Amino acid sequence: MKLYPRSIRVNVVVVTAVATLLAAAAMGFTHYRVLEQRSESDLVRLLTLSASESASRVARWLQDRKDAAAGIAGSATLIDELRRIRHLAVEDDEYFLALFRLKRELDQNTLSQRFIYETTIHDAHSGAVFLASTGPEMELPAGKDDHRGLVEGRTHLWVSPLFTAAQLLPDESGKPAMGVPCMFIAAPIRDGEELLGVLRVRVRVLDIGENLLRAANYSDMYATSETYILNGEGLLLSPTHCEPDLRESGRIRQRAMLELQHRLPPVSAAATGTETSRRQGPSPQPDTTVNLRGYAGIGGHKAVGAWTPVANTDWLCVAEIDHAEAFAPLAALSRSTLYVSLTIVALVVGLSSWLAMRIVAPLQHVGEVASRLAAGDRSVRCRLQGKGEIVSLAHAFDHMADSNQETLIHLEKNAASLAETNRRLEAELSERHRAEQQLRTANAFLDSVIDNVPTMLFMKSADDLRMVRFNKAGEELVGLPRESLIGKTDFDIYPREEAEFFAAKDREVLRGMTMVEIDEEELLTENGLRILHTKKIPVCDEQGRAQYLLGISEDITEKKQTLEALKAAKEAAES
């Protein structure tokens, strides 16, 4: 046997190595895609959870303050004292007592809420401050009064945007400072339909950041995660985890929460998120948008994030993670996959070289023998010498070729016999087809004859006397279409008295197995009362058992009427 050429062996090694590399790359890519999807799914879940839960907590934070303001405005004591004061003169002693009780009620409500800087009651028409109460850490504001929200607060609960105070307010450390962020909540004070005044509360907002949850709260992996709030203009509204570092680097000042202009993943995405939150309006569960492609985060580096509108506001709650940290497992997987692929290729190249020398050449010889056998050369055989699975395969192949040779000789001997048998079968099938066609033609002719006979013909099943056949003359006589008669008994078609008569005659025919002739029988049809001359005959099968009952009915109504008329004329002539 001639050995497999060296050039072919080299080609086998190269092709095998390339195929293995492609397979390894495909498997690695598939594994990478699976882990990428899983990683992205985990990121989406964490970011969505951080953003949506933080948005819900901020919404509850805001709702608690709105509820507190509404509760103060709806206080029964406050409403009673304001109603009483409206009907008293300033010089009355009762006026000052009512004012004292009103101030005490207002102070109690203000001091009971740690997030209230001050509470003021304003005149319903002029907006002037009627009464004010402050928390323990601040003094009453001096100078011109701020009228923000007083017009809106006459009709409904109103919440202002966040703004920096123009007077001294306690900052994060409790020290008085200018520019501390706060917000107003105004609510109408009503006695039924009567407007008694407007209550306005200046709310502390420095604790809003306590409601934000980072992805690190849910997973130990993402130390760089951050969560913060933006308003509709893109202003940062909350302290962030990285704010101290930003202040140290000079990027933002102490009041960064209201002064840092920040764009969320480039301009279009941030605008879309803000516009979506505005369009949604009040929503108990706002939708969350996720961006895993990356954008410039709050820290100035590339980040991935999700943002959720805060219900009933134009705020967005943003949760983000450093892009490099978010996809670090995938980067490590890419390197591992590359190393594993190169190792596999090296192993496969060595194995392919060994296979090319020890296995490929004998297999090639067996393949050549198989090709010659397939081409019709029955004398060729492998005739390999030695040991091993391939030699055993070659011996089995030679044995199979010998068996096939004997089988082919036997088949050739039987071919003529099979051809003759097939010819006879084809002739018999042709004859059977001709007989079936003749039978179909005869049945069609018989159907045409029965259907066109001018006398009513019908056929009933011998078992239950149901109609199985009805010709056209019968349809015209009875006045009903055959479709409504097939499958029915006489009791379904005729009046009971007539049906019992017909059924009795039918049973008589089937019992006697002989023809019964009914000279006259009356039949009430759609065309009136008809007189029929009927013959009923049993139709038997090959065993002589009655299978059907055939009925032939001739309409003799006109004939009988003619005979009766002749008889009457004859009797009249004789008399």
C-alpha cells in the first residue's frame, strides 16, 4: 500500500488546526455572549433596582412632607382659631387669646417635624404673612417676604422646585449658612368652601440623599456605584458618594447639589429621560431606562447606568457604575478564552500530525477501495496487513464486499422472475381499475335512472326504517327536499297516524320477506292530500337477510278522481 503523501499530511494538519481554532473561537464567543448577556442582565437588574427603589424612596420622602403640610393645613384647632379671629377686632382680648392658641398650635406642628425650617400662615387675598413659626435652629427671615406659591396654594397643594435660600439656614453641620437648598410646600386652609388662608412650609432637603440606594447596597462587586438625582434642567439635586472627592479636586463647591450642571448620557438621552418623566405625570411605578453602552458619569469617567422618574416631579433618579468595573468579569473572560484557545490549538496541531501519519493513510486507502467498488469494480479489495482497529475495519470491509458480490449474483438471477411478476401484477391492477371504472359508470347510470323515473322511489334501512334514498319524483310529490328526508323515519316526516300505518306495512314486508302491494293509501303532503298506489319490496344481502326496503309509489289521485267522475256520470245517465 502506498503511503499518504507528505503534502497531504501537511494540509490535513493545517486544516485541522484552523478548524479547531475556529471551533474554539466559536465556542469562546458563544460562552462570552452567554456570560455577557448574563452580566448585562445582572447589571440591568441591579441598576434598575437601585434607580427604581431610590425613586420610590424619594417619592415617599416627598409625599411624607406633602402629607405633613396638608395635615397642618387641615388641623381642626388651626381652622377653628382662624375662623374665630376673622370675627374679632384686634383690640379685643379674645383676639389675642385666639392668636396665642393659633401660634401655639403652629409651633407644636413645626417643632414636631424635624424637616421643617419654618411654617407661615398668609392672608388669603394679599399674601401677607399673618403668623409664622420657625424651627429651633433658625430665626425668622428678615426683609421682603417671598410670595412664591401663595397664588397656587389658594386652590391646591403646591410644591416648589428646589432653590437656594437667600437667608441663613442650618447646613449639613448645623451651622447657619447662605445658599442652603430648600423647598416650599403650600396648601390652602379651608373651612368647608371658605378659604381662610394659605399655609406655606419651608422644607429641609439636605437629607434627600439618605433615600438613595447604590448598587453596592445589593452586591459586593460594584464599589464605584453611585446614585443621585437630577431635576428637569439637569441640575444635581442630591449629595453623592463621590462628592467629597470632587470638592477636593476643585471640580465642585460645597453647594454642588444645586450648582453642578450635569448631562446624563449624552445630551439626547438625558433630554429623552427628562421629557419622558414629565409626560408620565403622576405614576406610582415609573418606567426605568437603562444605558449599558456607556456615557460620562458624575465622576467624569465612562459609566453605565439607569434612571427612573420620581413620581409627580420632573426629577430623575440616576444609578450608575464605572464602565470598567461593570464589565471587568467579561474582560477577564476574554483573556482566559484567548489563552485556552491557543492551548487547544497547540494540542490539536500535535495530535493532527500524529493522526496524519498513523491513521489518515490507511483510511485513505480504504476510501479509494470503496470508491472503486462504488464505480463497479467488484474485484478490488483492501488486503491490509497488521493489527489495529483500521486493519480490522479493512478486513470487515473486504468481507462485506465478498458478501455483496454473492448477493448481487443472487439478485441478478431473481431479477427476471421479479420483472415477470411485476408485469402480471400491473396487468391485474389495470384490469381491476377498468372494472372499478365500469362499476362507477354503472352506478352513475343507475343513479340517473332512479332519479329520473317519474314514479316516487324510496329506500329505507331494514334496521331502523330510516330513509337512505329518495328520488326526484318523490321530492316533487312530497314537497320536501331529499336532504331534509334522508336519515329520518316516517314519524319524523308524516303525522303520527299516517306514520304508524306506513311503519306497520314496512314491518309486514320485512317479516314476510315478500312484496306487499297497497292499492290505495292517503298521504298528506305540502301539495295537499294525495292518493298513492304503493309497492314495498325487501332487498336482501348475499346471506338472504333483509338489508333495505324498496318502495315504489304511484300518484293515482287524478286517475281516481277521473274514475269517480265517470262513475257519477254513468249513474246520473241511468237514473
